[in-house]
Amino acid sequence: MYSGQLLIITAAIGFGLNPMLAQLLMSEGLSPQLVSLYRFAMPALLLLPWLRLARTEYTEGLIMLIFGIANGLAMLAYFYAMTQVPITLAIFIYYSYPVMSLLVGWFIDGKRPTPNRSISALLIIIAASLVFKPSVFAADQWLPLLGCLLAPLVFAVSIHYWSNPRQALAPLQRIRCGLLGHLVVLLPLALLSQPTTWLPLSNSGYLWIIALGCLATSLPQYLFTLGAPKAGPEKTSIAGAIELVVALLCGTVILGGVLDQYQICAMLLVIMAMLIRHPHSQTHNQLSRP
């Protein structure tokens, strides 16, 4: 059980690099549509040529394709929100997914949260509220803000499915089907957006694309796919909250921003939520290994 949580924490550290790398690429002149596309294009080029499904795996592959489409749209909404609202708020909204995951498990799977998990979720809600200041928003910022909620919602539903899928599928095959779904929706959107430039303005931009595709997407996704069925949806959601701390530190401090006392307090609350002990949950179905 702990090995599963360790895999999730390691994956979350990689996922937490996304806001920083997205900001770096958008400063290179790339649009949110292109940043979203490039996030999945590199792992897709590496993995999709080896996508082979047995006839009995078609249904599970289709499910992962649908999840890929949904996650692609959600990530696009998230990256777009980062250009319209304060970056720290966009980050906190996205990383409210542990709370949404508990709610999804309660309303869809009938799993009532334990007292400890409820306390963890409450701490995360308080943390998010510390950085949410409605008075600072203009009228045209509310739609991107609402769109940003799509990402944690889709991810929360994904956590529950990946933790207990209908059918066993090798992790790499699962990732390949999801990547195909990402490209199905993001490639046409990128073409329709008619970006002013398709390439970064400097050579360092190519390094950010590689980092986004490998360190912040491919490797974390593989570790997450291995760890989620071992840890279960509740522990996956709480352990993954460390992503918020990494995202804030990398997306603000490293890029020259400053965290105020409310944001620092919010990070401490998230860490406290992660440290709360949770009783072992029932055994979950295991995904087959590659």
C-alpha cells in the first residue's frame, strides 16, 4: 500500500512542473492550444506506433480514449485560465481535485468519506479559500475561472476509474489509448486556432517542450498508472496533493514571483492534509503490468 502512495507522490512531483513549464512556453510565444498539444505530442510519437490491442481489449481502449479526450480539453481549459486569472488561483483550483475525488466517490460509488479523509478534504478547501478573492476579478475572468474547474473534475473521475478499472490493461497500453484521445481533440483545435507561431522563439523553448513531454507528462503518467490501483482512489487523491506545493513553488517562486502569507499558509494546510493517517481501504483490482 505504501509503495503505491510513493509512486503517486513521485508522479505528483512531476505533474507539479506543468504550470511552470506551461508559463515558460507561453512566454516563448506559444498559445495555450499549442502548449496543450506539445504536452502530449512527444509521448504520443514515442508510444503510439506500438499501440496494439487484442479484440477483447477494444472496450477498455475506447474508455481510455474517451478519458484522453476529456483530459485533453480539461488541460487546455486549465492552461488558458493561467493566462487570464492569477496563476496561484488557477493552480489552487486545479489541485482541488482531492476534494472532488472524495465527492465523486461518495455520490457515484457510494463510498462515504471517513472522518480522517473528510478532515483532509476540509483542510484543502480552507487552503483554496485563502487565495480566492472574488473582488479582484473582472467580468471577463469568470468564464476562464469556471473552465479551470473542468480539469480537477475530470481528473477526479479518472482517479476513480484508474484505481478500479472494468478490465485489466497493461499500463503502457492504457497510456497510449489516452494519448490518442488527447491528440484527437487537441490537434484539430491547434490547427483551427491558427497560431502566429508553431515553434518557440528561442532554443531554450525546445528544452521546455522536452521537459513538458517527458518529466511532466510521460514519466509521471506511467508512475501514476502503476500506483493508483495499489493505493486506491482516496489515498491517491490525498497523496497527489503534494503536486500543489510543487506547482506553487515552481510556478511562482522559481519564475520570480512571490508567495504571500495566505498562499504559504495554504501550502502548509495541504501538507497537513497529506500527513493525516488514513485506515487501509478495501483491496482494489490490480492493473496488469507491462
